[in-house]
Amino acid sequence: MVFTVFFWLNGLRAGPVLAAMMVFILAVPASAMPTIETAARHAILIDTTTGAILLEKDADVPMPPASMSKIMTAFMVFERLSEGRLSLTDVLTVSENAWRKGGAASGGSTMFLEPNSQVTVEDLLRGVIVQSGNDASIVLAEGLAGSEAGFAAEMTVRARELGLIDSTFRNATGLPDPEHRMSARDIARVAQRIIEGFPQFYQYYSETEFTYNGIRQGNRNPLLYRDVGADGLKTGFTRESGYGLAASARQGDRRLILVVNGLESARQRTQETERLMSWGFREFENYQLATEGEAIAEAEVWLGTARKVPLVGEHGLVVTLPRVARPEMTVAVRYDGPVPAPIERGQQIGTMVVRAPGVPDAEIPLLAGESVERLGLFRRLFAALTHYLMSQIS
């Protein structure tokens, strides 16, 4: 027999979101979802807690990422630092190649490194992240892989390992190359990996200025100077790519990542990214359905030492919803029961189905919250006989 238990969640909690919680997404169709247009050629806006996509526009199209690809350059360095293969105090030498291609004479973004000088890895990282220094990026690439081309090849291989199928690298800087490409979604994925995997280094992205060689430069990320909770990540611009930004902001327990590219001016980039980020926080919310270990329902047990078994999520449960859809959301728990014993803790017993107007159903497995042993032979026979007699009476 299939049991279905319905819950009306008008009093749904919206509280702190635990990092260990299991989350799932209500895939909201365009007809039901709050919509917003953007002048960007490419865009994606993600809630990092649930992975919900709040906005996307040509997000999987490989595009020239310009300096936003320095996020991947930094990621490669962060991995080596966390693995102990590199130290922030290690010193690298500025080659003439790095100076010519990325230094002051190049006319591009630069840290103003001097040829043959020695620079710590930490200063180079700040040069890449805060100042967008092409010279700093090349020095790191040459120091870690022997050449910029070799480092770019390593970046491409690592990108494939991370599932970034729309990313191919030909340099460490993002300078124009017809084969140097990333999608907006891939940039967002790398950004989230940095935020969640390297918090000790992510702090560099919130620094608003860095001085090296007596030259002070401000961070080009415009959202750091706006009241949206931004704390990273990276701008980009070439004539081919237009103006772009990979940004992240946090308000309360929510974090959003926004990637846009193809805007027409720095001013438009500032206005558009602030507008999109504010919209994402305003129109959507994360709602906590259950905490880790909390019983969502109970299932009837057949021939077990307990009559019922609690049903739980593997961890907790959080959903991302448009605020307008939340008041009419319902949750149904389904299971085929009574469930025969023995039952092992963690065994899938049923499914939770979440519904909201205009939103496709979302499902999540429900597991046994505890083990239930099977009754002994004589107790099973007695229970079966009792069940038979009761069924005849009814």
C-alpha cells in the first residue's frame, strides 16, 4: 500500500543554513520564476547553498573571459599552497618575458614588476587578484610550470578534471587568444570552489587596494564599493570580450555568485551587476525544511520490533524559492508500506515531494532514521495471525 502524508508549510522556517545540510532545488520554469533582463551577452546568477540558478543567459557558451580567467590561475596556485607544494613566502624571479608581455611597457594591467627582481608568492597573488597584473600572472605560471604555455596546459587539464567542459586555456592572463575560452558557468564554478575550498586565501579578493614598488592600485571590482555584501572576485575587459565581472556577495546566510560578460562600459558593468545581485537577494529566499537528523515523518513497520520508523533526509533540507511561491508550498511524504523488517538505518524508505504553484515537483529520498529488527518466529506468527483475524472482522 502506498502511503502519502501531506504537509502545508505556510509556517515554514527561514533560518540559518548549515553547511552540512542536504539541499535540493525547485527547478523554476521561466513562466513561474521572477524574471529580469540583462544587457550582458553572457550571464549566470547562482545561490551557492542550493545551487539554484536564478538567472542565466548563454551561460554555457565558451567566451573570451579576459582577466576573469585569472580566477583559474589563482585556483591553481591555491591548490599548490594547500597541498604544501608551495609557500606564500617562496620567492619567484621576474623573467624578461613576463616583464615585456605583462609589465609597464605592455600597456595592459600590470603590477609594475621589474625584470630580474624577486617577489614573494603572496605579493604575486595580490598582484593578480587586486591589481589584475598580467606580469604577476606570468611570473607565477613560469615559476610553477616552467613556462606560461605549460601552465596553461595544466590549467586546461585541471579544468577537465573539475568538469569545466567549456574552458580551454592558452595563457595565464586572459589576454586575447582565439582558443582561450571559458563559459560563464565554468567561471562561477571555479569561483565557488575558491570560496568554499580556500577561505584562507579568498580574503585577498576583498582587499580594495594593494601597493607594490611604491605604486598603489585599487581593486577594480566595483561591487566592493557598493552596499550589496560583495567580497570578491574579478573583473575582465578586452575589446573582444567587452566588460565582465565575476562577483560574489553575502547577505546573512545566503551567498550569490554572479558572472556577466559582454557589457559596453565600466559604468554599465557597475550598474548592471549591482542591479542583478540586488534582485537575486530580493526576489528569492532559502527555506529550511528540516535540520540534520530531524524526523520528517514516520513509516509503518511490518513484523518489526518497533511499529514505526522515523524518516529523515541524509542531512538537513533547504530549498530555494521565489518569495512569491513560498506561501502556497506543500510537502508530501510518500512510501510503500507497511515497510517489512528488518530495516537498516540509512535505508531509503520513501520520498519527499515538494510542490509550489507553477513549479515542477522536486523530490528527495527519505531514509530510515534508525534500525528496526525483525520479530522472532513465534512473534511473527502471532502478529500475522492477529492481522489476519482483524482483517476478517473489518
